[in-house]
Amino acid sequence: MFVTRRDRNLLTVCLVMSALFKIIAGLRMPQEPAKFVTASLRASKRIFDEPDVSLAGRTSLITGANSGLGREAAIKLCALGSKVVLLCRNPALGEAAVKEVKAKAGPNGGSVSFVPLDLASLASIDACVARLQSEVSNVDVLMNNAGVMAVPTREQTVDGFETQIGVNHLGHYYLTAKLWNAGLIAPSPANGNRVARVVNVASTAHFFGELETAMMDNDLLLARPGAYSPWGAYGNSKLANVLFTRELAARLRKAGRDDVVTFSLHPGVCRTDLWRHIAGALPKVPRSLLPVVGLAALPVALPLAVPVATAALTFTKSSKEGAQTQIYLAASNKLDLAGSSGEYHDNFKVAKTSDSGRNPAVAAWLWQQSEALTGAKFDGL
Ligand SMILES: NC(=O)c1ccc[n+]([C@@H]2O[C@H](COP(=O)([O-])OP(=O)(O)OC[C@H]3O[C@@H](n4cnc5c(N)ncnc54)[C@H](OP(=O)(O)O)[C@@H]3O)[C@@H](O)[C@H]2O)c1
């Protein structure tokens, strides 16, 4: 059959359109779309370079530190002198990250070690905290960084939680509560530190979150038929990071605990492994047809390649660039610790959240759900 160039172009346009529709259909419309888009496109490439910051004598824990933003943050905090403990689920990746962090932090850096942690298992978190009790005397920085994004179909953690809320929020809630109850989240007097920091890595994807709906349906785990969508669940989990931070800060203030502060942040849209599930949102093309589709796509794809790649590089960050706001929140001497505790940050500044991210009723409900599902309460808060 004779196929003209025009036919090929038409076929390519159809394929690209259907891929886009598939992706868009999988996406949930964000609340306040204009704010979401502008917040997502701000990609400052600024690097944290505050002089006279030393973390010598301090201890930092970082979850999901074997790749992406967590590994970059580990390198910097270690280079600034901190003892850094990488909390990772895969021992081989954790040990490899220890070597890389040590090498990149340089000879004047602090120490680095690895402790296993699977946030998808409360038993694993218990074991991690038990081990930390014998390995560290206190935690100056807890960086709740690990995450999974847009898992294509509803999956569950060991304890039966929907995976994204389970790993991204409930696992971190439980870890923080257990460390708190063990008395570990506290500043070390070394280096004059008087305030411990809990840094929660959230996202502008919290604009997708609809925890009000989950609250009305009493369905944080999205167990109702049709309640689950890959981006909706991710948005809920990132909104939970924002609200957990606000509620924890409010409770710390009320209890007069000005020695512990907490922040959430959006790192930027970053070129990390987090995007691993995106391929699952593309239409499936039979392997045998891939060369045909590839060839057909060339005439349209080639002219678009340069502008698309340029836009992608302009509006996204490398892992190193993306890690800078969480490094700043963990290490800066210039930060208004008390004043900005509980706030959401973006590109080194306090930023506005979605309306849901400031809803105290949802924050209170989430806290109560987190207590009930994990069985952990923060002593005294
Ligand atoms: N990249 C972005 O564009 C972007 C934008 C906004 C927010 N964020 C947030 O930034 C944080 C870091 O993500 P990233 O971009 O650096 O992605 P990444 O390179 O994929 O890192 C995620 C880390 O989380 C770990 N992890 C996943 N499930 C875990 C579990 N059950 N227990 C313990 N660790 C687990 C991963 O471990 P394995 O290597 O074993 O899988 C990995 O080390 C996430 O919270 C993400 O939501 C990222």
C-alpha cells in the first residue's frame, strides 16, 4: 500500500494527540489552575551558598537519600559537616549512596552511614527507629524526602494503606512520631544549635489534592470504587505533606516547643527518577509496530525536538538545583525559624499554597486519621 508523506504526518499527529489526551485524562484538574501553572513554571537555578554555615556536630536523617533530591541534599549537608544518616529501602542502593556521598562531600565533610527504612511498612519504620536509638543521640534535621508519584493503579503498602498516601505521608508521619516519642528530635548543643528542623518535601502537585472530598467520604485511603487516580492520589499525598507540616507547627507552638520547627516545600519540577511511572500513562503500541510509529513520527517530532527540549530544560531543574530549597531549610542561618515554621516554601521563599493547603479543618481531620491508621500519637502534642 502506498503511504504518502501527508498520511504519515496525519498518523503522527493522531498518535501524539491520543498520547496527550491519555495523559491529560489521567491528570486531575488542579484546584486554582492558574496558580498551579505559574508556581510549577518558576524554576530558579539558584544554589545555596550561604557563607559561615557549619553543621559540624549536628545529625541529619534523610529518607529516600539513595537518589535524586535526597542524595543531593545528603552530599551538601555532609559537606557542611553534618553526620548524615541515609534512610533507604534498598540496602545495595543505600550502601552505594554512602560511597558516593562520602566521595562528593569531600575530605572536610562529616560522616555518612545508611540505615534500612521501607516507608511502606510500619514494622520497618519501627526497626529503623530502634536502630537509630543506638546510633544517634539526637536528630537536628529530619528530612522527610522519599516519595513515589503517579502509581498507575491502586496499590497497597504492607499495612493496607493506598501506596502514595501510605509512603509519602503516613510513613513519614509515623517515622516522625516515633522519633519524637523516642526523644530524638532535638537540637544538639554542638555548634550552638538551639532548634531542630523537620523538613517535609511536598510539591505544587498538592494543588491536585482533594482531601476535602476524602474527608467528606471518610476515605483517605481511596478505597471506594472509582476514587483512585494516579495523580489524584499523588496530589492528596503532597497536600497531606503541606497540612501535616502546618498542624505539627501549630501543635509545637501550642506546647511551647520552640526548640523544634517544621517546613514544607516544593523543590521544582526536577529531572529525577520520580517520573518512572509516566510511561504507564502513554498509549501502548505493539512492539512490532514501534519502528513504523517511530519513522512516521519523525517528520513531526524533528522540528519540535529543539523547542520542546529547550522549554523542558528552562522550566525544569537538575537534581542538584531541585535540592537547594530543602538544603536551605535544613541549614540556613538566615531563615526566620520561628516565623516561618509550618509554612510552605518554593525557591528559597515562603510561598502560597492552594486553599486546601490552608484549611485547618482538613489538617485536623488528616492528623486524626493518621493517628488512627498508624496507631501513633505524638507524646505531649
Ligand atoms: N522530581 C520532581 O519533579 C519533584 C517535584 C515535586 C516534588 N518532588 C518530591 O521530591 C521528593 C524526592 O523525589 P525525587 O524527585 O528525588 O525522586 P527519586 O529520585 O525517585 O527519589 C525518591 C526516593 O524515595 C525512595 N522511596 C520510594 N519509596 C520508598 C519507600 N517505600 N521507602 C523508602 N524510600 C522510598 C526511593 O527509593 P528507591 O530508589 O528504592 O525507589 C528514592 O530514593 C519526593 O517526595 C517527591 O514527591 C519531586
